[in-house]
Amino acid sequence: MPTPDLFSPSSPSSDAARAAALREQLHHHAHRYYTLDAPEIPDAEYDRLFRELQAIEAAHPELLMPDSPTQRVGGRVLDAFASVRHAVPMLSIRTETDTEASGAQAFDARVRRELGLAEADPPVAYVAELKFDGLAMSLRYENGVLVQAATRGDGEVGEDVTQNVRTIGQIPLRLPAGAPPLLEVRGEVYMRRDDFEAMNARQRDKGEKAFVNPRNAAAGAVRQLDPAIAAQRPLSFFAYGLGDITPPEQGGPAFETHYQMLQTLKSWGFPVAEQVAQALGAAELIAYHQRIGATRDSLPFDIDGVVYKVDSLALQRQLGFVTREPRWAVAHKYPAQEELTTVLGIDVQVGRTGKLTPVAKLAPVFVGGVTVTNATLHNEDEARRKDVRVGDTVIVRRAGDVIPEVVAVLPDRRPPGALVFTMPRTCPVCGSAAVREEDEADYRCTGGLFCSAQRKQAILHYAQRRAVEVEGLGDKLVDQLVDAGVVKTLPDLYRLGLVALASLDRMAEKSGQNIVEALEKSKQTTLPRFLFGLGIRHVGEATAKALARHFGKLDAIMDAGVEQLLEVNDVGPIVAQSIRTFFDQAHNREVVAQLRACGVTWEEGEPAVQAPKPLAGKTFVLTGTLPSLSRDQAKDLLEAAGAKVAGSVSKKTDYVVAGAEAGSKLDKANELGVKVLDEHGLLALLQGEPA
Ligand code: IVH
């Protein structure tokens, strides 16, 4: 997008020029958002530009142009769909972005003032709802039948998307008896997060474009010109209001409150969010905002705030509208989860196992409630797919406690000459070669413990609470110890004297003493903690425990062959090979020997008694329903006896265990002459009886 020159000599004044620039930008982004369903900037940025223009127009009414984006409610009408004039306009609502208390208080104060209430008067009754992040929809029912679904469009005229909306399973096509002859239900079409993820995975598999967020995906689906494609897009719906309806004089319902109306819509089969709540006065609105804010990230769909509405319909009528916003409703937003920022650099970090991770260093940005300065780009492919470059303007997303991520790059704002990111072929810390194994997403530094980054991570891993635990040995201290060359390997930790420790910068004698004591204490450990602490690739806590239980003694593990390792529960070929490789390296054995020599010790146990494996080497296929054993139970029993359980029958199958309603697998077994057992036969075989 062209950036208008704000200082051009022809500008009458900088406010006028800024307003013109904002109008142009907002038109551009509104088109991208509403018509193309392909926004380039996050909502928060659009809102800011919008408010900036509103503020200039408020201060300089002469700058308010009839075509200003602030003068329309929503988007444009797509040419391809028929236009629908809304019988009752689809309004927008005023938005408060203030803090918890002030947003609700400001709204309540306004309502009370408009209604002429005194301080002593009782609190106003409200309904609080979720503000769904989807797209507004009007559903028109005539004589109980869905005849039309329309988008909001510009509020007066929307698009007829009936065909696509009919494919949404949650929307009733026919209403029960008792519903009025004319009914327009207003609500939000949206996409659940799980549906969105699954759909995006399918899009990627097909080599098609993935959507940026659930709302764009929902909007894209609703305005999809091919209803067959729309039908494959998983959409949902929530009702939150009414448009046109048969008036009470003509036999229509006479609702008294918004809440009652929502309950009635529910009884007619419309989905109404379970979080809808009645609330008395500002205090209860504030509590609602807080309660929903705390659970926002665990909802199965996106919301961008909550909505407060005056409950009494009589009071709603009394309050009326200002321009196109009702005075009886307000949206109270939460901090945006997506923001714009720029990429200052791309660092490559080295992990404990040598994994190289590209990390975007960002200009600090407040998003999702915290200031974010880093976002992982995961690996080379991911960085390439997003094509993030130094100098780029990017959309950063941080939802809940999830680590911040770069959602997309704004190509229009890329500075000239920005270079494509490439992973370094050498480790940025130690200079050793970095290699990417076939079928792996990651580059790894081949420096091993020669690499100080890996050494630091290895020490921190060993010293963590779940491993050998050296209290007080954190990353700052480890950085110092490794950088000063005092600690090169794990055993060096135990050779640290108080003198060496106290000589480090910022280390007081007392803290040095504490570390010495913590190291002394760490010497008495357990075999699983020690094993886990060694940081063998693929050996997590659970595997370390299983290995210790199975072998009892460290030497037995160190000397076990792959075959023996495979006998341990949960140890597969990759893990077994990784353990073998680790202990095949002389320097790793040396580290273990030295740690023991330094006094690191644990109580060793006896190897677990080996259960006999009467079915070792045999392959089974299970089919149909067995009378007493579940599929999983049968599988567990077979695997415990050493058998393999496969999914399909082939010449290599030794036995098929068939239960009730066994299908094609049984036919196949008979065809190939594979032995077939029932549950009784299986149990007998497990007891060691010949089949
Ligand atoms: S009420 C007259 N309630 O927010 C009031 N709107 O500008 C009409 N929205 O795009 C809107 N959740 O689709 C209302 N619980 C809710 C809502 C909601 C989401 C959307 C609506 C529109 C925007 C309002």
C-alpha cells in the first residue's frame, strides 16, 4: 500500500492530510477484510487507525467527509451474491477497550444518566454475553421455514448467503410449532478452534492456502461461491438477538426482557451460549468481564470481548440509538491477541541436544497482556514457509500461556533488499558444523560437549529439580562458570571450591557456600534421576524410570545391547539406539565414571524378573468384538507375552483372533489359511497351551 506523503507542500494542514491518509488506509484494509477476507493487519491496528480518524473528525468537523470509513457500519457487498435489504438494519455496537472496571462503569453511568436515574435508584438489570469473533448473520424464517440468510454488509444491505448457511448443521431449517410466522434471528457464524486447526491441516495437505485465524476461515466459508466447498467448512452458530418479528398485535410473542427472548430462541432450537448471564449493575458486569477473561483461552472458540445489554426491552426502546449504535449495548474488549511489530533480527539459539532454533527478535510489543520481544520460528522449514526477514513488519500472536508466534508477514511493508533467512551451516556458538539429518526438521550442532551452549544446557538439565537437583544453580551462574572456563564437564561442578565460586562476579561468599552445600547434597541421588540428568536424547523422566526398574543397575544399562534395551516397556528402536550411541562414546562413559568418583551415588536395585515371553516373534491381528476382553486388553496381554499386534492380515500373520461381527479380516485369514482363534483359544495360548 502506498504511504501517503504527509509533508507534501500541497497539504492544507497536517490534520487534513493525516485524515486523508487514514481514510485511504482504512478503505484499503476494509476492502481486504470485508470483501476479500484477507486482512493484512490485525484488528487492533485497524481499530487504532479508525479511532485516530474518529478523533481528528471530532476535533475538526469540517474534515468529516461523507465517504469516511467512520460513516459506515460494516463492509461492502460482494458482487457475486444477491443483495438483501435488511428489514431492520443490522447495527454495530460501541466498543470500550478500557480496563476491567472503567469499561463497565462508563457504560453503566451513561445508561443511568440517559434514563435519568439518581444515585439512590436501584441498579440497572443487564445481560452479559460473549462477543464472538466471527461474522454477523441474519436468519429469516417465514412460517417456520428458513428462507434467507444474509450477512451484515453495510448494515442496510447485506449479501444473500442462504445456500452456504443452510449447510451449517446447528442452524434450524424449520422451527417448531409455536414460533411466530415471521422471525429474523441475528447471531454470529464462527468456527471452533479445533475445527479450524483440522481444516487448516487439510488445506496444507492439499497444498492449498491455510487461513490466518478462525474468523477469516469462517468469513471465507460463508462467502464461498461454491456451496459444495462451503459445506466442507466446519461452521457453527450462536444466536444473540432479533431483527424483524411478527408484532404482538398480530399474534407474535411479547417478550419483556432480552434474557427471556434468548431463552425462547433456545427453546426453538437456536444455539445460545451457555455463558449468557443476567447481571445487576456495574459491579456484576465487572465480575463477568473478569470471570470470562480468566477462562477466555480455554473456550473452544475465539472471543474478542464481552457484550453488555440492558435487559428490559422497554428500557432499550427508551434509550434508543445514536447514529447507528444502540445506547443500550456496549462491547467491552479484551487486550488484543494479535499485534503488529517489526523484526529486528533473527537469532539462532542452540539447545541441549544441539538443536538450532531460529528466533525472531522483535521490537517490544504489548500483546495478549504481556510485552513480547521474541518469537520462535521453530525450524528452517517453518521460517521459510512464513518467509520472515529482518526488517519485516509481522503479525505476532500470543494467546493465553502459549509461546508467542509470528502469524504472518506484511509483504507490502518489507524494506527493499531484505534478505531471505537461511539457517547457518555452522553452529553460531562454537563454529562446529551444523547438519540436518534426512527426515529431520532440525539442524543440529555437531560440537557436542565441545559447544559451550550445549554444555551450559547440559549442566542446567543435570541440575534441574526433576533430575539430580543442585539448588541455586541457575542459568546466570552456569553462564559465568562455563564462560570463565571453570566448568567444562559435569564432574567439574563437584571440583568447584568455595574460592573459585566466590571469585566469580556478583557472587557473595554466603551464596558460594550455599552452592557448595547444594552440590554436596546432590551427590546422594537415585538411578532414575541420574539417568535422566545425563541428558541422553529421547530419555525423559518416564523412560529413565522404566530403564532403572528393568535393569536395576547403571552398569547393566550401559552395557545393554539394543535388543535388551528393546525389552524395556516404552523403549522403541529410536530410543534404544540413542541410549546405545550415548554409552558407546568414551567421553560419556568417562563423565559417568568421574561423577561416581566425585561421590555421586544412589542405591542400586535388582533387575526386574523377566516375565516369560511365550509368544515372542509371533504376529497377531485382532478383529470383531471378543466376549470379555476389550481390544486394548487383548493387545496388552499379547504384547506382554512378546507378540506383535498388527492392523491387517497378511501372509506373515501367525494368528487372527476373531470375535463377534468379525469382517473382512476374518475372510482374508481364511483365504490365506492363517490360524483363527476365539477368545478362549487366545487365553489358552497365553497360558502356554498349544493352539
Ligand atoms: S449485539 C444492536 N451481541 O459484534 C446490537 N453482537 O458491532 C447488535 N457480536 O459484528 C450486536 N457477539 O456480529 C451482539 N453477543 C453479541 C455479539 C455481537 C459478537 C458482533 C456482531 C457485530 C459486532 C457488533
